[in-house]
Amino acid sequence: SEATTSGRRVRISVQFGKMRPFRGQNFGPGGIPVVSASVTLPSLQMTTRTDYQGRFTFAAVPEEPPVRELQVNARGREVSLPVPAGGEDELFSVELNEGQI
């Protein structure tokens, strides 16, 4: 692709890495799904909400660098959780205890 800046033509190259989905489910005390919670991947500045089963999906996140932190905001409280190595390749389960939600 080419662009023009200050009357000069500049060649631009854009490369995209592999993308993959990142999915999970939030549970509260007693295994009850946490509905309508905000789920954020801070390193990517991406946010989504959980559905009626507590599930969330980010349709496309880059494989590199791997996701290492997840933030969940439910009922006015925010919890930051580490994503274990390899955890981004599976359905990520978040269990929040009574004091967190």
C-alpha cells in the first residue's frame, strides 16, 4: 500500500499476526453465573459483557503477546485475575467469591 505525505510517496507495510477467540464464563458463589458483568483485557483495551449464562467471548485477540490479565467488573466491584499460561487457549472459568461481587 502507498500513502502520500508532504507531497512524497511513502510505502506502508502492515502485517497481522494470528488471531484467535478468547472465551470464558464467570461464576459467583454457589456456581451461579454472573450475568451482565463487564470483562476487560487491559493489555488490549478490549471489553465485553457476560450473557445470561455468565459467558463472555472476545471473537479475535492476537496470539502474541498472550493474554495475561483479565478484569471483571460486577455489581460495582472490580477484580483483576491472572490468566495462567495456556489458559487463553481454553474456556477460561472465573469463580468469584462472596467478597468479590
